[in-house]
Amino acid sequence: MSDGATTIPARKGKAARLSAGQAIKVINTPGSQVVDTWAFVEDDMTEFMSMEHSRAYMNRLTPKTGDTLVTNHRRPILMLVEDTSGEVHDTFIAACDRWRYEGLGVEGFHDSCQDNLHNALQEIGLESAETPSPLNLFMNIPWDMEGKIDWKPPVSEPGGYVVLKALVDCVVVFSSCPQDIIPINGINCTPQDAHFVVTDGAAF
């Protein structure tokens, strides 16, 4: 991994502050790792990147290079400016949580993206009263004409990445999804580290 990269530890979360104009490169280091992604307006944590509002704004179900993601106030917050991962992402599936794992038969504690979001915010002195639906980077949830979905491994190759540009001052949060029951993190169902790099918006 290149110098200056921050690790999103397997099964855990990490947050970063971005100023408007900065960019963040999110790297699917093993190629098989889903990264749940949130963004909050820095000075108002009740305004956050919203998948339902973004789908209407983009006029598509999942973002492609050049698309803008918006907040629950319909304000642009992030733009997807580069994608080498195959452009397969998800905007429909909620962050995994304790109840999801209970439903999958897990007994006792299990790491979750919901917990990772709130723990990562707490690490930088912030909190959110809710868990917005995330942008699930690299998550492969195909659907058919009848509306049925499936759960598939990412299509990204190792080192595939997306670059997101901040359009306002914001806080982004990532979770290296700890799902190890169904194969969204590869056919071996093994969560792994991902990484990110923050720049001033210049080309990587």
C-alpha cells in the first residue's frame, strides 16, 4: 500500500474530514472488500448523504463516474470523479447491524457497519442520531426484471478504487464491512482491510 494511505481495518470503521475541493481515493485493496460509505455536512450532522435523494438526483440506481451524490436536503455533497473498480456499487442495502446478524443465526456479539459508523464518529468527537443508508462501495447486488435481488462478490480487481470529491466541507466515514455469512466480501466470506488517501483534489 502506498505511503500516506489510511487503513480501514477489516471489520472496523474509520472517519476523515474533507474540505470542499479535496478528494478521497477509496481503495479496494484485496478486490473483494465492500466498504460502506457515509458523508455528513461538517457543521450540521443532521444533513447527510442520502441514497434515496441521490437516486432521484442522478436519475439512476447506482452512481457512475461523473455522478453527484446529494444530501437529505438535496444539496450536492460528493462527486464520483474516477472509478477503476468496475462501477458496481449498491445504494439499496442498509448497513448491517446486530439484528441482521441475529437473523442470519449469529449468537452473541458480531461487528457491524452500524456500530462501525458510530464508533468511527466517536473517535473524532462527533455523533449522529441515526444511521443513514450507506453508499455501499464495491457491493454487488444484481437485480432482475421482477425486482428480485441477489448477493454476489465484488467485481473489483485487487487495488481497484473510486475517487470521491468533496463539494462541501464534510465528514466521510467508511466501514470495511464485517459480513462473513454471505459472500458479499468474496466467496471465502472473509472481511479484509481497505484503504483511503486524501488529497487536495489533484490527480492521483
